[in-house]
Amino acid sequence: MDVYSGPFVTRPTDSTLHLSLLGLSAVVFVWSGIHPFDRFTWVMEVFPAVIAAAVLIATYRRFRLSNLLYLLIAIHAMILELGGKYTYARVPLGTWMEHWFGFTRNHYDRIGHFAQGFVPAIAAREVLIRIPKIRRGGWLNAIVFSICLAISALYELLEWATAELTGTAANDFLGTQGDVWDTQKDMLMACVGAVVALTIMQKLHDRSMARSVTS
């Protein structure tokens, strides 16, 4: 199936879905900002979600994305907002996972970094198909994977720079939980997320992009 690479025409039902996702993300954002565990960590964690929302709103009329991508971005934003609320080392889901699976640390941050590879992989794939019109296949996947790895590395550099500039104030933002290899494991999870997305989501993503076009 040849995926349409021009501008999308959104149906009324699609606009309702997009507005609902934005509203839900906004509600979680407001909730996360009410008495978070650490205000500095909250700001640092939700900042990418705020920037993404601003960009998507500003480009909504000129460059509309597929429904699948909007859904994934909303889920990723809420993962960030939840991590900002409690800090990644204290999110209740990660605590429950410790008890369920016998983990020795809160692994919610691994979920966040998996999403950091999974969602950008679909976003990069869509942009590359629609703007430079790169054909699907090995080169597209290689470029998408490289982009995801670069994003993950950039985020880890941001964490390091923040720690250097603010000292102990960035401890909860770093969230290493005593693991000296935490940075490398975070990047690995992002790589795994990108590979999983490119392996299992391509057909669904193609259908979502095709559906966004009104014939």
C-alpha cells in the first residue's frame, strides 16, 4: 500500500478525537502540577510535553498528523506528567511492579525511556515518509532508529548538564536510584522501544496515515 504523503484532511470525528486527547493530557498536566513531590523535577519532566503540545497546536492546520501518532504522543505526555508528579523513582505503578516482580528498584523510568524510543520512532517515520518522502524499507528504519538514539542521548546529556548546573536539586530528575549504569540502560530502553515500534507498528501506522486522507 502506497501511503499518501501530502497534507491530511481531518474528518469531524478525527478533530473530536484530537481535542479529546489534548483535553485529557491537559487534565493530567494540571493534576500533576498540584503539590508535586518536587517542583523542580516536575518542571523538568513535563517541559518536553509542554513544548510538544505547543508545536502540535501551532502546526495543526498546516501539518496534521495521523490519529495513531496523536494517540501515542498523548500517552507519552501523560507518562511524563505522571513521572513529574511523583518523580520517576516514586511513581506508584513502579512501586507495585517492585512487589509483583521482585524488582529491587522502581522501574517506572524504564517505561518512560521505552516510550522515549517508541513514540519518536513513529513520529520520525511519519515525518520522513510525508516530507522527504523516503521510501519504506531498510534505510528508513535505519534513519528512524538513529534519530531515536540521538534523542535519547541528547536527553541524557540534558540530565547531566542540569545536574552540573543545579547540584543536588537535580537528584530526583536524574533518578539513577544508585545504579551507575542507569544512563546506558535508559538509552538501551529507548533503542528497544524504537525497534519494537518499527517491528510491530508499521502496518497499523500505514493504515492510520491512509485513513487520514479524504478521497
